[in-house]
Amino acid sequence: MTIKKNRVPEIAEAGGEIEKNDNTALENKRFQQEEDSTCSFDRIVSRSNKMLAIFKTIRKIADYKTSVLVTGESGTGKELIAKAIHYNSIRRKKPIIDVNCGGIPETLLESELFGHVKGAFTDAYRPKKGLFEEADGGTMFLDEMGELPIALQVKLLRVLQEDEIRPLGYSKIIKVDVRIITATSRNLRDEVNKGNFREDLFYRINVLCLEIPPLRQRREDIPLLVDHFIEKYNKKLGLKIKKPASDCLQCMLDYDWPGNVRELENVIERAMALSEDENILLADMLPPELYQVRETDEDNFSYFDTLSIKKNSRKLEKYLIIQALNETKGNKTKASVILEISLPALLYKIKEYQINS
Ligand SMILES: Nc1ncnc2c1ncn2[C@@H]1O[C@H](COP(=O)(O)OP(=O)(O)OP(=O)(O)O)[C@@H](O)[C@H]1O
Ligand SMILES: [Mg+2]
């Protein structure tokens, strides 16, 4: 496999759009901040106490070379946090290089990170500067850290302890000054216990650990994020949607968001793209998994937006059927008994109300 040199996309400020570079097998991304841009947490939307505490810590430690490990479920914003650290630090004028350690053959990753001399291996037709050298004075963001092969873990330890690298096939060492931020959605402590991750490296990268809470543990951020993404996609899609309808917002507040902020962003983009109303985002535009949560929420009948018995009795009927199916783990015969209707009647209603059963 040939790896072409990575072209460097420039962005105006941290958290901005990242230009995808097809030229690289590694999908490394380098960010260069514009001279006058004062990076803040502008693009990280949150009001939850846990996140505000994280921002406070970032401001405090940004200028130190302290290694930071960012943990959290997929889509919680780990990359955004890593960039915020860099752009709030004195290193902001230097590059931040982002490398995803997952799923890349070891030799390829090694030569990308540490570089090689001409002839170091079969395909090494010309010398190549490693990304650590390119990040000199700046920050290296190593994503999916749990996937870093053991052999490279030793080399990384050397960067952390001695500030030096040795390109493949090169006899000398090169001094580098790079701040290392790592991220993982796996439990690295478990990987250490299983023997997949070096304990000494674990302590080195984990000098400071920032744990990003999942979105379901900071639901107060949901309305802010919804507004933020509506604004973002109004610009992108040329729309003028002002806000979500109250029942639509309620659905989003009730949902558990296994894909966290990324899932919320995708849901908003999809709903906006499909929206038939020019001003308001309606609940009908949400994917069914969000809708069903609302329907099964026992205590919450606030979504009755009309007093019409005719309309509400249909909602109530649908709600009762979903409840019965939940209770019987989807057994329709048992559900029909609880509901005191015949099985064919239940099957008909399931179809009519488009219930996922
Ligand atoms: N607090 C936030 N405010 C605004 N946007 C956010 C926030 N958190 C995450 N996002 C957005 O959600 C998406 C996912 O964030 P990011 O890529 O940083 O997550 P991640 O934790 O690195 O995910 P993964 O583990 O899958 O790599 C991005 O588009 C990001 O801009
Ligand atoms: Mg990430």
C-alpha cells in the first residue's frame, strides 16, 4: 500500500469543519488555527456541571505539557475536547495532528508516526518525515488509543519519557517537543489487566483523565444542543426553522441517545431535511425509536396537544398496546389477553399504528 503525503487543511477555529483528505490511508487530520483566532469553547455547547468542570480543568492545564486521556462513549465529543485543549494552549499556533490508531497495520502506523529512511522497508522508495516530527511544538492527538499495537506502545513511551523518536531504519534519535492527548471509548484499565496495554504507558498517558459523560447523564444539554444544531443546519441546508415543537423536544429529552451527541446531530439534520413545516420541527420527523420512547413514557401525558377525545383515544390505545407488548416481551397472544382484545384485533392495530413489534 502506498501512502501519499497528507495535504493540510486549514480551519478558522477549533471545532470547525474538517476537510476530509482522501489522499491518506490513515485519515490523519492536521489543524492550523488562523493567526488572530482566539479559540474558546464556542463550539462546544453545554451547561451541565460535569462539562463545565471539564472546561475549567482544560483552561487550567492547557498550557502545561501534561498528557491528557479523554474517555467517554462514542459520540460524546472526545475529539472536540482534545482540540479545545490544543487551541486553548500556548501551542495553538503549531499543528495538532490527529491519528486514529484503530485498524491500521502496525508497520504502516509506525512509519506514519515515526517516519522512515529510504529503503527502510520494501516500499520505502523515499524518506518520510514522521507525524511526531511534523507535530513538533504542537499536539499529537491519538484516537482509539486502546488499539495501539504493543510494539508501538514501547515507542510511544519513549516519546513521552524522553521526548525523542527514531524513524524506521535510522540510526540516530530525533528530539521532539510534542504534547500528547489520547482518547478511547474502551476501558484501558481492563486492557491493562488483560495484558493488551502496557501498564507503564497507561500511567504516562493518564496523568490527567477527562471523562466525558454520556448525553443521557446530562439531559439539560439537549435543548441547547438542539438549538445549536438547528442553527448549524439552517445555514448548511438554507432553511429557516426556528425551534422544535414542544412534543418533538420532549421526545428528544426522553430518549437515551446511545450514540450521544453525534446521534442527536444526525437526528436533527435528518428531521430538518425531511421537514415539511418551514418554521417548526415536528415530532413526526423523528425516527421511530425516539417516537416510541415518548409513547411508552408512563407518567408523561403532556404530549396531548388537543382535548379531542377521538384523537387522544387513539394515542392512548397505541400507548396501551406498546405497554402490553413491552410487558410480554413482544408476545402478541399474551399481550392480547392483557389488553382484553382478540389476537386478530391486536395484529390489525399494530399494523394500523405502525408499532415496531
Ligand atoms: N458539546 C458539544 N457541542 C457541540 N457539538 C458537539 C458536542 N459534543 C459533540 N459534538 C459534535 O458531535 C459529533 C461527535 O463528536 P466527536 O467526534 O468529538 O465525538 P467522539 O467522542 O470523538 O466520538 P468517537 O468515539 O466516535 O470518535 C461531532 O460532530 C461534534 O462536533
Ligand atoms: Mg473521536
